[in-house]
Amino acid sequence: MDNFDKALQEDIDERLEALREIERAIFTSQYSISSKHQEIFSTHSISIIYSVWEGFIQKSFNLYIDQLNNINVEFYDFCDSIIIHHMENSFKQFKQYPNPKKYGQKIKFFKDLYTFHSNQYHHISRIVDTESNVSFKVLNHLLKTFSLQPFPEHWRQYRHPNPNLKESMDLFLYLRNTVAHGGDLKSEEKINQDVYSRFKLLVVDLMYEMKLKMLDGLTEETFLRSKYN
């Protein structure tokens, strides 16, 4: 687990440094840029924060899955949600059954299933479906898939009188998607340093909490079926 902790912390540190450098380059006087360039870079800074965030989700879950695969657990000793995750990513037919008229496809499917069930050990699939929008709902779905504790809507400072966590993440995704898809932001939605700092802090808070959730999952072995019997 020490290697996992170290690798995940190194990834967080790299992303923190990137977020700081982006803020310094765009919103401070360290670099001389025109007002037009300032406006363009400021607007697109929200997309950069999001790319750091989604990249972290992919990396952190990949590291977590690698850790599970190194523990040498028999496949059916994993909890149901992890088994389903792996089966659905290994056999697309569970989501789209073979064409009834193509009998050969069904035969191959069942032969592959037989071979699969003949083995006690499988490496859990590293595919992490973020749906290209790591919202509050998507994040909690991923956490539940790997039997990790989901986030509550009201968490830490993300509660009344401040916007709650779900509302904060929804706004973050709205701004990012509007910019990424070429939409126009309203005047009150313009991305300035305060807005950048707000969502930078949101991502930092989430990254550190994700690390704690994953470490807890490994320590408590929440990935095992026996924990739910």
C-alpha cells in the first residue's frame, strides 16, 4: 500500500504544480500578455482545470485497480460491483447481446464465458468510464463501483450558506462544457482569477479526499465480498 500512497501523492503533487503554474501564467503580471489574450486564456482556464481533474480520476482509479490486481484475490472473492465492472468491460455482449440471426457470435460468446469461468484469477479491467463529464453523479458511481465511500452532497465547507458539493460540481461542469463546446458565457459567468481559484480549490479538495477514500478502501478491504456477508 505504501507504493500506492506514494504514486498517488506524486500524481497529486504534479497536478497541483500544473494548476499553480497555469494560474501564475494567466492571472498574474509575471508574463506580459495583451488584454485580448488575457480574456481568451482566462476563459479557457476552466477547461484546463477540468482536464487536470478528469486526468486525476483516470490515473487514481488505474492505480487503485493495479493495487487490487497485485493483491492476488480470487475473482469471485471480489464484491459484486467490481465483478460486474470487470464482466461488462470484458464482455460487451452483456450490454448488447449478439444479433439473434448471427448464431456464430452467440456460440463464441458462450465459449468465451466458459473459458473465463474456468479461471479463478482475473486482472480487473482498468477501463474507467468518466462519460467525459466527471460530475457529482459520475464520481459517486465510480466510487460505488469499486466499493468506496461516496461523497455526500453537503461536505466540509460545501454546505449552507455556501453552495453544496453537488451544486459546485454542477457549475464547474456547466462552465467547462459551455466553453469546450463553443458556447457563450453570460457576463456574470466570466472566468476571472476568483473563479479559477474557486474551482482549483474544489479539485484540490476532491483529489485529497479521493486519496483518503482509496487508502481506507485498501485498509478496510472493502473490495472483498466477505465484507458484505
